Amino acid sequence: MCGIVGYIGKAQAPKVLINGLRRLEYRGYDSAGLAVMDGNQLAVAKAPGKVAALKDRAHAEWPEERFSRASTGIAHTRWATHGPPTEVNAHPHLDQSGDIALVHNGIIENYRALRARLESKGHQFLSETDTEVLAHLIGECNKGDLFQAVCDALHQVEGTFGIAVLSAREPGRIITARRGSPIVIGVGDGETIIASDASAIVAHTQRVIYLDDNDIAIVTAESVDIRDLNNVPVTREIAELGMDASAAEKGGYDHFMLKEIHEQPDSLGNAIRGRLDLNLGTSVLAGMGTSARELADLNRVVIVGCGTSLHAGLVGEYAFEDLADVNAEVQQAAEFRYRNPIVGSRDLVVAISQSGETADTLAAVREAKQKGAFVMSLCNVVGSTIARETGRGVYLHAGPEISVASTKAFTCQVAVLLMMALKIGRGRRFSRDEGLKLARDIEAIPTLVAKVLEQDERIATIAATYVNNEHAFFIGRGPMYPVALEGALKLKEISYIHAEGYHAAELKHGPIALLVEGTPVVALACDIPGKDKVLGNIEECRARGARILGIITEGDHEAAECMDDFIEVPACHPLVATVPAVVALQLFSYHVARLRGCEIDQPRNLAKSVTVE
Ligand code: M6R
């Protein structure tokens, strides 16, 4: 949720930290703060609101020399959990002595008990946060060795943490540790950067170390010494990021969301390239690590995820049943571990997560492993916790997704799920020719998406008609039902229009009562099985005065006549059609939100990576 940056090296730490926070701002953006070593003293600046406000605050309050001489510091951008997004609740938090500063991602679950204990010893707290309690606990444990104090404190906490700690008494080092909340360490030339995700590091170095849970590192400008919480040294490999710094820039677009929507022909190309075998009519997904026999013997596929990833999973459910001839079901990751799921060794549990850090999805992975299921993941972020804990799966290769509203990750998730279904289906039911045909349909996805993107301006014009509505419905059938859910999620999260996705047949079982003259109904009416029934459902809505925006197949005049407005997508395989259809809805939502003047990349109350339950 929140973002952490730490820096120790030769450069001006405040500048590096603020630039790093900017790159992490998509993770949380309701307040921010930084602490730097200025000589032997800690200097702290905090501000509610965005990183720009923090920068202004630091420049207003700090002497100019501090910016040039401070070369060590830690910083944080927050998504509030404990206490509102005020200056006092912003990180870093200090211990009782004021000598130790801490930034923290995650949640200290036993903070109330720890706070009461510390208060009984005379500690006074300024904020409502769990993080300040940890800062005081570290101070309480500190007998002159910060590393040992952090170990001792972390032994006492329950919950999750990714932390960076700085002490005025030990200015040449930063201590960082993780449990359940990611920490990446960038190993530069005479400088070391700590961050909660690699986008804050990529401008400095490609060489990174991912901490594992319960790792704690002593970081200096020249070294990274990693141990466990019992002070036993551990070895972690240095990995190459393989990320281009420009991937985290807007590249001339007004918003990351628009850039990422337009990147989709490329991101889909990267997700698909080299993974289709046009000789054997199958897909090559080595990361699945499954034998043909295991796939042929599969009893069931259970897909878990949250939000947009859950919607991709719902498309996957249709794909596995239809193409791979295997029972499939989707479960909300947040429910999975609490409902005592029935999964075993012949069940494949597929965890879908762009970030690879979503707490509920991670918990579902752990539960599925406990039950002995065959677990794999579809993640975008390489080296993320879910990717590492599942140990097998398929990376999306969508490139960094910065916009809080997920777009290119969704389409790559669907493309990868189709390839998985093809692979499993080829072993269970498809002939070579059938497999080949589907492989070609999947291969065409980037071109299909490019054709939708060509209509950007037209979609913007259509969007203008829907800007002043406060409610909207999205309907679809079959694999277009999850597309309706995703379309509604996209519109509501960035435009704040109340939007609901329904199965087209469900509308008349209740929600139709809400339709009045002019209520927008966005209908997924592509020419796939079930289209005629969707057209019937559209007539039911029109009869009640709804304004219909249809997503239809190019050249389908019959469908076009039922609509007030329509966006055409190219004719293709019914499951493949979910991808261009959703891209049309992404653009529609984007333009509605833009015309309403919304903060598209950082919508109200949201954060990119949801690492709390
Ligand atoms: O990183 P994940 O895919 O696990 O994230 C899941 C959801 O939090 C995410 O898709 C969320 O719903 C987005 N805001 C949707 O645009």
C-alpha cells in the first residue's frame, strides 16, 4: 500500500528520496514524509497530501545546505490505515528519544498491547499509528546497537512489516527488514537504495536484492549485510531488474492510465510472444512446471484473486471449461482461507495478481499450499511475494503498471489464461488443428486491440454524452459478463460514477427498478453465442428509457440499430473478444473520468497494491 525509499551514498539524499517517492506515489498518496541525517542530527519533514506538498514543505522549513549535505535518509508515502492522513500520522515516526526514525509498510497487529506496555514505562505517543509504537519499541530495545534493537523489537511484534530505520547515533547505516511487505535493495556504485518496489530504484541501478520474510539487512553505501532475526547470516542473490527507467514515466501521455491503455498491443505482444507453438497447436508455458500427465489428470482449476484480477479469473473460468474441458471456479481470495476450501493434490489453484503482493491473494496461496493443492501464479511484478511463494506460474510481462486502475495487466492476464487453457485443452480434448486455430486467434490479440485504440477519439466523443450521469449499469453474458464487471469497476474507481456490472439476465430480477429516463446501460453485445439474448435484454432496458451504449462486433448493423451509441470491436473468437471489448471500456471510463476532471492515476481512497486484509 504505502511506499518506502531509503538512500545512503554520495548524492543529495532529500532529492533522491523525493524522486523515489514520486515513483512510488501510486502505492499510496495521502501523506508523505522523510528523515535525513544532517551531520549527527535527524531532520524530519512531513506533509499531508501528495509528495509535491512534502517537497514544498521541506524547502520551506529546511536550510538550503541541508539539501546538499545530507546523503543518508528514509522516506515514505502513506495510504492511511491507523489514523487519518494528517501530518502527525505521516511517517517517519520517531522513538521517545527522537534519535531513531522509522518508516513502515504493513500492520503491527498487537500495537495496542505494545503501546499500553510502553505507556506504562513513560512513553508518550503523538500519533494514532501502529508504526509509532514500533519506533518506540525499537528505542526501548536500543542498548547501543541499532541492528540488535530492531531484531529484539521485531521478535515482539505480530503482523506484517517492511521497514527502514535510521538512527542519529549510527549515521552511516540504515537497517531494513521485511515480513509480508516487500523490500528491494538496489546495489549501486557507492550508493545503496532501499525501496518497497523497484520503480524507485531503476533510475540508480539494475542490480537488486529481494529480501525474504524475516530477513533484516544492515545497509551502508558500500555493503548489504543480510541476516535473519536471530542474527544468523543469510545469502540472497543479486538479481538484474531488467526494467527500463522510462517504463515508469508518462511518455508524453496526460496520465499513466492512458499510456498503459495504449501500451496494450506491446504488452500483449510481450505476454504472448514465444509462448505459442504453431507447429503442435499448443502453448509453451514452461513456468507452469507441470507434466502432460498431471494436466490430463486435473480434477479442477480454482482461480483466486481480487478486483480486476478476479475479473480476469472469471474470464479464465469460461476458458478452462470451454477450451480445456476441466471444471473451473473462481473464488474471491479474501474468502478462500476462511471458508475451509476443498482442494487437493489433483486441483490446480491459480492465484492472479498484478502486483504479486495483495494480502488476501497471498493468504489464499498459503492456504492452498497447506491443503496440498497444486499452486501457481499469474503475476506481473517479477520477484513479487506471490510469484516467489508459488514458485511456479506465468509472468505477465506487461511491464510496470503505475496507474491505480489496472488495464494492461487485465488484458495480459486474460491472454495468459487463454494460453493456459489451450495448453491444458490440447492434452485433454483438442486436436492439433483445433489447437492451431485457437493459437492463431490468441496470436491476433495485439492487432485486435490496436484496432480498438484507433477509435480513441471517437470513444472520447461518445464519453462526453455520459459525463453527467451519476449511475450506470454494465451488462453482459457468458465471458462478456466478467467484462461487464470489469467495465463497471473501471468506471466507478476513476470517475466516481456509481456503476454496477450485472449478468444481462439478472437485471430484470431487481436492478431494472433503478432504470429511469436516460440511465446509461453499457451492453456487451458482441456477436458471440448469447448475443440475441443480450439484444433482448437491451430492449427491456430501452423500454424503460435507458440510454444504451453497446460494444458490438464491427459491421453488426442489427446490433447497432438497438443502440443509442456503439463502439465496434473486430470479429474474433468469443473468448478472445473479451480483450478488445474491455479495451473499449477502459478508454470509455478514462475519457468520462477525464471530462469530469478526476485525478485519474490516483483515485480517491485507493492505492495500487493492497497489502492489508
Ligand atoms: O495486484 P493485484 O492484481 O493483486 O490487485 C488486485 C486489486 O487490488 C486490483 O485489481 C484493483 O481492483 C484495481 N484498482 C483495479 O483497477
